[in-house]
Amino acid sequence: MNPRRLRALIRKEALQILRDPSAIAIAFVLPVVLLLIFGYGVSLDARRVPVAVVVQQPSPQSESFVSGLRGSDQFAPMFYADPAGARAALQAGRVRAIVELRADFARGVLDGRGATIGVWVDGVDANTARIVRGYLQGVWQAWLQQQADARGVALVQPVRLEERVWFNPALRSRDFLVPGLIAVIMTLIGALLTALVVAREWERGTMEALMATPASIDEILLGKLLPYFLLGMGGLFLSVVMARWMFQVPLRGSAVLLVACSALFLLAALGMGLLISTLAKNQFVVSQVAVIVTFLPAFLLSGFIFDIGSMPAVVRVLTHLVAARYYVAILQTLFLAGDLPGVLLGNSAALALMALVLLGAARLRSRKRLD
């Protein structure tokens, strides 16, 4: 390894980055666009859900229950005079649920024999249906407690639930999604930067000139890795700044551990990009392969959105081959929980192993030949 040749190759790549804005766009523009789209446009929370409310016989008791729906951020009540109109609205998709207070609601509350509330939930989207049902049960329990307090008696329940929410007490899906999105962004940055750059050099014919120099294949690979590694870490810094200050995602873990774990993952992503570039020398082919091999697995199989524990056993086994799986676990732990060695050590070791394997495979596939 000749230090002078290595410095010359690094300088050459740095000048290439400055002359070609596509690499800078991948490293800095792509994270901004994806974070804005997912941070503001994608949410797993249910807010202002349209709900049809049918009150067959108004009373102070029914009005107090309906006021609980009005005061909730989760619901946007829409009032209907009869159940038929509410069912038509549910079938047309104008509302996601129906809450019906029957004519004997007040009488059942007053005489103590119990009152029944009819609830119909649109189950086309099963996840939203479960969330809406849970919200309605919460409003119902709050109303029961309010009624018990008004009468000066204790609300008798066979089991009293005392819940504590750890790590994400506000239950904001954004706090869960944004750290995982950083893993997807870093996957794209690492794989696309190296794969496209090497393929571009083959297409332009500059790779042949590079092969004719006295530089060894190790110097050529290292000269390409270092500049794009620094560029990828710059994209990470931008993503973390946006997550922390724009989306208000807490960072409870160590920033040093975040940088160290991210460096391991970026090396694995760069190794994947180099390996792809050794298999194809066309930018279009390389970009398609990079999206299929890196982005889609990182998006679908990393736990970024879909829970790995809910996947079939065969798919759960396949997720162990996706580097983003380990990085998502690290990011969500550092951002939301803190420095937990039980999570960080095992996942960091897996990333280090994958980085060694991918970089080693890229080195074995690289030859200082034109064939």
C-alpha cells in the first residue's frame, strides 16, 4: 500500500464528487426528501377518525358520553338521525365506525342494570380497526369513571389495569418510524454511491485508465471507499439532525455509540455496493440490482415498519441476512431506550461480521483486468 498513490486516488475521487453532483444528491438530498415524506406523510397513528354517532333518545347521560367523543383527538364525530343513514355512510367509506346509543341508554344507566352501546367498525384495514376499537374502549372506560365519580362511588372492576408505557410514552409512531428510516436511507446511500460510481467509470472508460496505473487493486478499492464513507457519514449527520430537531425524536443513547454502529453499517452497505459493481458494469443494471438487493429488504424485512416477530418462520430466518435488521434495532434502541448493551453488542457484532464478509467478497471479485 503506497501512501502517495492512495492519497492521489482519494484526491481523484474527491474531485470527482465535486464535479458530479449526483453523489452529493444521493448523500444529502435523498435523506432530506425521504425524511420529509415519511416523517410528515406516513403515520401509524389514528387521528381525527370520522365516526358516525346515532343517539336514538337524547339525555344528559348520552350527551356526557358524546362529549367524550368530541373532546378526543382521535375522533371526529358525525351525527346521524337514524342507524340506516349511519350504516350507509360506513358502507360508502365516509366514516370508519358507528357508535349507537339506543333509546334505553339513559334508563339503563340510571336504574343500574347496565346500558349497551352498539359499535360497528370498518374492518377492511384491520390495523386501523383495532386502533379505533381500542380508542372507543378508552372513551367508554373514561366515561364510566366519570359517572362513578359523579355519584361518589368507586368504579368496581374485577381487574384494575395500571399501565406504564416505556421508551415512547407519547405513543407517537413518528418516534418509531424515523430511526428506522435512517437505516433505510443509509442502506441506499452506501449501496448506490459505490455501485453507481464504479459502474459510471466503466461506462466512461476511466476505469481502463485507472487499471493501467501502478496502483494496486487494494489501493483502488480503498481510494474509492474512504471518500464515500465520509460522504455517507455526512448523510448520517444530516439525518440525525433532522430527526432530533425537526421531528423531535429523542436521542437517549450515546452519540459516540451511534457514530460507531453507523460506521459498521455503512461499511457493510459500501461493501454491498462494491460487490454489486463487480457483477455489473452498467449504471441502469446496477441501480436496479441495488434497489432490489438492498432497499426492498431494508424496507420490508428490517422491522422498520413490519414486526419481524409476526412474520412466518421462513421469512424470519431470511431477515438475518439483511444488515438493516440489526441497524434498525440499534437505532431504535439508541434513540428511544438508551445504551442497552444486551441489544447493541450482538447487533454490532453481526454488522461487523457482515461488513467483513461483503468487503472480503468484493475484494475477491475485484481483479485488475478488463475482462
